[in-house]
Amino acid sequence: MTSVKQIQVTFDCAEPERVARFWCDVLGYVVPPPPEGFASWDDFNSSLPPEHQGSAFACVDPSGVGPRLFFQRVPEGKLTKNRLHLDVRVGTGLVGEERLAALEAECARLVALGAVRVRLLPAGGGNESCLVMQDIEGNEFCLD
């Protein structure tokens, strides 16, 4: 039996590079080097047939620990709630007002990048508070 060694998280979106660069800013990820033989991603993109130009982009954790994020252009827009979302862990180990302050500070930073605050899910039932947000194309994620 083989085990999974790595995962990649893939986003369907309208503007792959724009969404990828947003998530680079959110997570501290970086754009990987262009394929061998190309000085830049723009050079690589220009080498593709017109219908494939700008159709995909990626970003990676510079430490190599987190999953690669891949963004692919799709023709349809987002219609419903995500069935899978990312939790951006900014309040780990914090509780109460200290946790809320950390969540609010990160929320303000991400709103400045183009994210949208949706709602606060207050602490209760053994869970601590988290903030539901949307990225620049409306994909839900939580600040946890």
C-alpha cells in the first residue's frame, strides 16, 4: 500500500495569476521559478497558444512544508458555497479576547489585499471564534 507524500490544492477561478498572487500575500507563499528555458513566466506564457495563455498559475510554500496551490481558469463563475475551504490558522493557541484581536488584525490585513469579511462565528460549544472570509473571487475561507 502506498501513502500520499504530498497534496496540491487546486482553485477554479477566472484570473489564475491574480488569485495566486493574492494567496501568496495571504500565506507568505512565493511564485515558483518558470520552467527551464524561460527567463520569466511572461516568456513561458507567451510561448503558449493564445487559448492557453493565462490559463494557470501556481504558488508554493518557500519552506516546502505547505501544499502547492494551483489556480486554473474555468469558464463558469462561482455559483454556490465551497464544499471545501482553507482555514488560515492565525489564532492557534489563543483564546477569548486575545484570539479575537489576532483574528481582527489579520482580517484587516487581508481586507486591504482585497478579501471580504463575511461574518464572525463566535466562540461556543467548545469551539473558539473564527472569521469567515472570501478571497478576491469569492471563495470562502476561515481565519481560525
